[in-house]
Amino acid sequence: MQIVVTLDCVDTEAQADFWLAVLAPLEYRRGFHGPPYLSLIGPAPAPTVLLQHVPEPKQGKNRMHLDLDFGTENLASEVDRLERLGAARLSEELSEHGFRWVVVADPEGNEFCVFNPPNSTNVAE
């Protein structure tokens, strides 16, 4: 079985650059490229991220999103890194049931979360 996460985008090349930088700790690389698709492949069992060109910009809230745990000690520093790559912070740090997270968006407005799970050794500052 293989899991592929498909992300609609207007500019697949720019989105590929952004997501490769975001996912750099997992050593993602470019894979299949045949319009309207460009795939980003990580080491097994990481899912493939398939960028699909669409003519219209994102509208409304995502019905599905990625939650990324970078294992950072400080969510704010990871969000700062993502902002330098072109992400936009959409929330302050939130918490519930031991989870801590910040909602951000990629350069085309697709939301995703940077989080720490419960019982994490990570420390909020």
C-alpha cells in the first residue's frame, strides 16, 4: 500500500521548492514530473506529496491538512523557519489534550499545522 497526499496548486514548481525545504529533515526529493503533476518522494514509509496544477487559487478552508512534528523543542522557532521559507502564520500556539500546535499556510494558502504530541520532551517557551 502507498499513501499519496495530493495538493492542488497554481505554481507546482514554486510549491515544490517550498515543500522540499519544509520537508528537508525527511530528505524528500523530486520524483515523477508530467504536467499537471509533480511528485515529491520521501523515504519509506513517508507518503508521496503529489502537487497537482489547477488553474484557480485556493478558496476556503482545507478539508484535510498535514500535521508536521519536527521534534523541535520550540514550536515558535520552527514556525519562524517556515515563515522564512514563505509560510504564513495563521494562529498563535494552541493546545488541547496535551498537544501543542501552530496553524500555518504554504505560499498558496494551504493550511498545515506544526505540532508537538502529548508527553513530548519538547518544552514550550
